[in-house]
Amino acid sequence: MKPNIGELRKKYMDNPPEGMTSKDIRNMSEDELLDMDYFLNEDDLFNDEAGVEDFYIF
């Protein structure tokens, strides 16, 4: 599933990540934008797995 690049670009242009400007976002390729979004939201990927963190079977 490929997110709508236009919506993603607008999201980050309206509120650019720290150290970036709207112009930086505007000039990014689709792949760069998707990579940035993935890494900025990487921690959110596993939030729905309750109890997984610090769970070990010995």
C-alpha cells in the first residue's frame, strides 16, 4: 500500500521535522519522502503489540 505522496508532502511541508525547511521537503523525491516518514514513525510500528517489550522466555 503506497500512501498518497501529495498528502504526505503537505503534512511535512506544513510542519517540517527539526533541522529541515518546507523547501527541503518540496525538493525531496518520493522515495526520500517515504524513507523519512518511515524513520520518523518507526517507533509507532510496534505500539499495538502490548506486552512484547521486555518479554523473554527462558
